[in-house]
Amino acid sequence: MNKENNSAYKILIVDDIPKNIQILGNILSRENYQIAYAQLGEEALTILEKQMFDLILLDIMMPGMDGYEVCNKLKNNEKTKDIPVIFLTAKADMESIVKGFESGGADYVTKPFSADELLARVKTHIQLNAQKKELKTLNENLEKIVDERTKQLNEANKRLQVLDRAKTDFLSIISHELRTPLNGILGLMGLLEQTSLDEKQKEYLTFLKNSSDRLMKFSEIALLITSLRAQAYKPDLMPVEIENIINLALYELKENNEKTLPVVNINIDKNTNLALAESDLLKKSIALILDNAVEYAGNDKPIDISVFTASGKIHIAIDDYGKGFSKESLEHLFELFSTDDLMHSEGKGLSLAAVKLIMDIHGGEIVIKNRKDSGARVELILKSFNED
């Protein structure tokens, strides 16, 4: 702190002895501090009502209101409580010093004054006070920034909630609007299959039926997602036998799929416990994963299902041997509303989003990764019924 900078700081000297004021004033003025004077405690308090200071040099022994009482009043005043006070005292006994600190003093200087000591203490406390003010200003600015960012985040969250509800409503509407005309189309296709058709017409009918089946699957998954995203949805968790759930999922897949299904190998660790799950939702999860594996890995390669216990959790790992996920797909596996329902080539469809939601409401996980050699592994992790 050089002399030029000192001119920005104001110091109030409070002492009933003019000689002391003169000595202190001379020492501080040579360092370019701005100086004001008061000879009584009451006078000092009056001055402080109109003018703020960076430091107060306060004599203890004064007629009327002594330095301790003045300091107490300063520290109890919201306007002046942060101004540092250095006591001026001829008393160097421990009791007087402690009493000064208890009344709110920051430091003390004994009489007769040492110019070097006085200036060092003044400089220290003015710097500390300036830094406190800067810190207070920074905190206030930071609080404003945090408040503003919080407000922006709250507004963004509200917009996201509106968009989220809109997506859910959109899925529900699309699903319901699709099912009625689709049922009519499927009924007419059933009648057409019973009529005499040439090969070209049969080809068109097969293409139409496949497209209708895809739309029906989309509708069913959309309804499932709409149901799962409802905040009031609570799963009915029960102990379930994983092998039975897998067999039911395979049966459902065979019933709803005209294609020849691949060989499915099931390996269940004999030490595996019951899983805690809602059986229908778990069956749907496995069926959706198997359906995608058949669709994109083909029916000429096997699918392996492994069930085991690790770290107290039930793991259901489904391995296929297709081409696996692209790097981009792995970054967007559970997103809604993208280009199509591809799993292994795009990974952005509704199927995995539905499975993710099912695992979420179970308090479970879905982990997806490519195998080292070929294909991909989709692993469902559930709570064990015997888990503590």
C-alpha cells in the first residue's frame, strides 16, 4: 500500500487530548491518509452517523463515554459494525486489553506512540477491512449470479417438464389413433389372404402386413411408455422365477412372430435367487430385447441368455452375434423420437427407451455394450428377493 493509494482511506481519531490528536494526525497525514477528529465519544458517534470511515483510532480513557462504551455502540450498529477499531491506551495490563477485545476492538496501540508500530497496525487493518469489503461484494455478486442461474434453471426445467408432458401426450394420442385404423387394416388383410391372389399381389400383401405389424408394435410400445412415464405408476414387485419369465417371453415372441426364430440357449446359474420384479413388465423387457436381437442379428445366429447373481443382484445377460451397435448408437441408446426403431444399427428407438423405464421403476439397471468379437450384450440388473 503506497502513499498515493492511502489517500483513498479515511481514518477517524477519537481522543480527548489535543496533543495526542496532533501527533497521530502528523504521522498519518505524512502517509496521505484522510484524517478526521473527535474529542468525545458522543461527538465521534455523531460524526459516524454522517460519514463512513475505513478505520477508527479510539482512546479508552475519555470523559463521559469511555472507549469501551463507544466501541460497543459501534459494533451494535448495522452501519458501523464492520469498521475496525484500534484502541489507544496507556494501559498495557492484560485485563484492559482483554476488555478491549471483548467490546469489539480489532487491535490496540500503547502510549507513547511508536510511529512505525502505529503505521504497521493501521496498514494491516485497513488492508484487512478492504479485503473484507471486496469479499463481501464478491459474495453478493455471486449470490446474484447464483440466484439468476437458479431462476434460469427453474425456467428451463419448467419448459422441459412441459415438453416431457407433450411427448408423453403425443405418444398416447398417436398410439390410440393408430390402433383403430390398424385393426381395420389387419382385418381386411386377413380376408384378402383367403382370396385368390397372384404372386405379385401376395408380395404386396406380405409387405403391407409387415408394415402394419411394425406400426402395431410401435403403438403397443408407445402405450407402454406412456403408462410407465405416469408419475403415479408404482410397480407391483413380487419374487419371480427368472426361468419362467424367460420362457413366457420366448413363447410370446414365437406367437407374435411369423419368422423362424434362432436357437436360444439359456444358461441359469443354479445358485441364482428369485428376482424382485413385476412379472409382466420384466417379461415385456426380455421380449423387446429378444425381438430386436432377432430383427437385427438375424435368425441364423443363436441368442445366448445367461442368468447369474453378482454383488447380491440378479443379472440377465442377452447376447446376440450380429453386427453390434455403432459408436453413435451407444451414445443415444435410450432417446425417444428419433429416426426409427432400430436397435443394433441406430439404437435410438422406443424399445430400449421402454426397457430403460421398466428398469428405472424397478430400481434396476440396463447395461448395453458390444461384444469383443461380434454382436452385443444387453444386461438387465435387478434386485434379488433375498437382498438385504
